[in-house]
Amino acid sequence: MKKVLTILVIIVLPVSLYASKGGDYLPITAFNKNIVAYRYVIIPLLGLLTGFVFFMLALKNKLNMPDSVKEFLSVHYKKIIALIAITIGALAKEPYIAGAFFFCLYAAFGKRGRRPAIIFAVFFLALASMALFHAFMFYHTALTTPSHKAAGLIVQSEYIDNFLYLKDALHKPSVLFHSIFLYIDRKSFFIIFQFLPFLFIPFLRLKELIPTIPFFAISILSIRPLHSALDCQYSAAYIAPILVSLTVALKGLNDRYGKNFTGSILLFILIMVVTVNIAHSPSLVSLNFLKEGWSDTWHRKTYIIGKHEEALRKALDLIPKDTAVKVVCQNNTYGGEIANREFSDVFPRKWQDSYYIILDLKKPLFLEDNINPAGFMIEFEKLRQSKNFQLTL
């Protein structure tokens, strides 16, 4: 049932909306309209959200603004409804507040309803200031004191790390340049392939791309590789703006050059998107799944359970069920036995403070862990020589 609801929310509703409400933006012919609408279905990211990500994450990513195609189109005829919808979505996660603010700036460019768009923009600007103040207060507070634990005021370390990195970047421009050029080839590939399948036509309508500004900033400035991954949920915020800017630009091309010209471009775009889908989507027909080395995350060997995985399962079963027992592991050994712990971290961070350490040296390290392989092995040798731990293979 959850799978059906996910597909309904992510695919059926947006496509039906394009067919019913997109007439003012799409080329007139039904054939061209359907090509644009159903091109949405084969964006690689949708394969991730419908096939691999659990329902609530998919629902949050696809209904949240500016990720919602519905609100992107309705801003032209029901602006208040669109702004209310974006308010609900912006409360899901801090980065979406910035996206909501820029969406309001986009809405303010409309011919009608500028006042509510500006009012909502001021609201989101104030909300963003509150979020920064919240992070600042946690930075200057002892986060691990018993009183804060009792109050439930424990913040994930990655949010504190990101805040500290931002703080350093504001004081040292070199830190900012370092973050930009870190994984620069990956980031360049990410930006180019967001627009290449659409022949860069969305750049003809830059106004519709305004809501993507904070998310592109995150991808460019981030020191976390998954923020610049085509087949990851972090690129979900680009889908609606690029799709809408494409359709509006195609409307202009259709009016200027005619339906035959636009239809030819649409067919070429369809071929390009299918090609990118085969190359980079997390699907059973993608090179990600079929070709070893193309993707560590989605290759079929990742999902095969053999003797190696059974041995790892037995090792995890040795960990006491008591949630107070401290565990350090790798992301590729993370499971339900570790998820409910009061204390857990990724090796080699804080391994000296743990009771159990779970490692799998035969699987690649997760890039997302921001771990230097050489540093990993140095800490592993320290672990092997430590008298406080017993090595079990």
C-alpha cells in the first residue's frame, strides 16, 4: 500500500497536473505535452524515491517546496495556496527554509499577488534567522550534559560540524575556496548533467530556476560528496524548477519556431533523458546496477547475501541488546542492532569510547563518512594494538 501511495504522489499526480493545468505553459499539441509530462517519470532521481527510499522520505521530498510541481504551476493562478503549501513543506528540514524563501522571490515576479509573496518571503527570512540562532546557541552550550540529555536537546554531530565549518569559512576565505574545489570534478559533473539531458534549454528561463539557488550553493560548497550525486535524494529540489523552466522555455520556442521544431527538440530530449537514466539511475537496467565499479552504492553485489554477509550478521548478533552499550561501526555495517543506541558513531571517530566496534574491511568506505582511507588504516592499527579490545574475526 505504501508503494502504491508513493507512486501516486510522486508520478501520477504531477503528470496528471501537467496534462490538466499545464496548457498555458506547454506546446499546444497533445503529443508534445505528453512527451514533456512523461519525461518527468524517467528522471533518475524518481527511480531512487519510488524504488529504494522509504515512503515518508519520498513523500517529504516530493511534496515539499520548491520540490513540488503542483505549487510551481499553481503560483500563477492560486498564489496563496502555493505559498501555504510551501510553508508546510519548509518546516520539514532546515535547508528547505532557504528554498522556500527563494521560491517566494520567484512568486514575487508574478503579475498578481506580489504582496503575499513578499510577506511570506519576510517570514521565511525570519525563520532562517531563528534556525541560525538555534545552531549558534547549541554551539555555545555543553551538548552532552545530563541536563540537556534529559531535555532531549541532543543535536546530531553533523549539524554542529557543518555550523563550525560555516563559522570558519566566514572568518577564513581560504576555507570557503577549499570547500568549493573539494570534489570539484564531481560537482562540475553534477551541475552539467542536471541540464545536459535538456540541452541546457532551462537556462532560457532563469526566473524559474531562482528556487534552486540555495540548493546549488549547498552542492557547490558542501564537503559531503552525496550533496553532488545525481542518484541521491539531495538533488530532489532541482526536479520541479528545471522541469517548469524547461516547459516554459519550450512554450516560447514553440511560439517562435513552430510545433515541428519543438517536437523534434522534445524527442531529442526524451532520448537524452532515457540515456542518462540508463547511465545513472538506481534501477535494474542501469549501469549503476549492472557494471561493477560504475557505482559502489547501487551495484548488484551490494544486495547479494553470501557467506561474508552471514558472518557479519553473526557478529552483529554478539552485541548486547542494551541500548546503553556504546557501538562504533562503518556505514556499510550499520543495522537495526546499532540504530537504537544511545551512543553510536562511525569509525574511526570516538572508537576509544566504545564498547564494541564493527568493521568490514572487504567493503569500500562510504564517501559520505568523510574518512581518509590512510587515516582509517592508521586508527585501525591502533585498534589492533590496543589492549582494551579483543579482535574477533
